[in-house]
Amino acid sequence: MSTSLPHGATDLPGALGADYVTNGEHRPLAGYAVLTTTFGVALGGGLLVARRQGRPLPERVRVYDVVLIGVATHKLSRLLTKDKVTSVLRAPFTRFQKKAGHGEVEEAARGHGPRLAIGELLVCPYCMAQWVAATFFLGLVFAPRLTRLLAGMWSAHAIADATQLAYRAAKQRS
């Protein structure tokens, strides 16, 4: 038997999600469906536009690009989901919880339905990474030079962060 919440256990219509949640926590499954569909349509649409414009997809992805984009994806995902300065972008969907050190904050998603689902995406660097990586790889098809420049910048930023942390740790040990 499912627990009845003010907004329902999920935001799916009728009893579709009634047995999904058993701990009383609201899960925005319809909101997740909207986000998943949006991601698929955006990625598929980008690839379709590339094809219609005659832009060739690479035969293979170079290891260099995977590493560069991987590091840049890590950094940009954290900037979008955790950086205190970018909290203004997340504020309509999240609530500040506490400072998290090194310029980051902890936030919780708020609201119900799509607002909650977007909030959960915006506070999860692992979730956001899929969107960022897809954008970088589409960038390699449409604007490879600009994409590599930006990925290089965010990769350098990630390396600088690691260097700052290593410096701080070495200084504390001495």
C-alpha cells in the first residue's frame, strides 16, 4: 500500500507511480521523463542538424578529445551544480543548505514535479555531466576549434584546482 502525500508519491498521473515510493518521499517521475525526453530530443536534434548540414561525424573519437572533454566536463559540471557564484542560476529550483568549502555550496532541490526534477539535476554534478559531455561532443561536430578551446580552459581550471589543493595539503604537512 502506498503512502499518500500532499502532491502524491510521484507526479505521474493516476496510479502509475503509486507503488514506486514506499518511504513517503515525493519523486518527480514525470519531471524526470520531461528531462530525459529533452536530453534525447536535444542530442538527437543536434545530430540530425549536423547530418542535414552535411557535417561529418568523426570515424572515431581521439583519446586526446575524450581526456580533454572528460576533465572539462568534470569541472564545468561542478561549476554549474556546486559553485557559490553560480547559485543564482540554481536559486529558482534549489534551497541553500550550507557552505561546502573551496567555493562550493550544498543545496537541496525544492518544489514538486518538473521544478523538483530540474532542481535535482542542478545540484547533482554526476547528473549534469551527461548534459555537459553531450554538449561538448556536439561542439566537436559544429565548432571543434572553439569546443577544444573552451574544454582546454575548463580542463586547465580543473588542473589549477587540483594544484591548489595539493599546495594546501603540502603546506599543512610542513
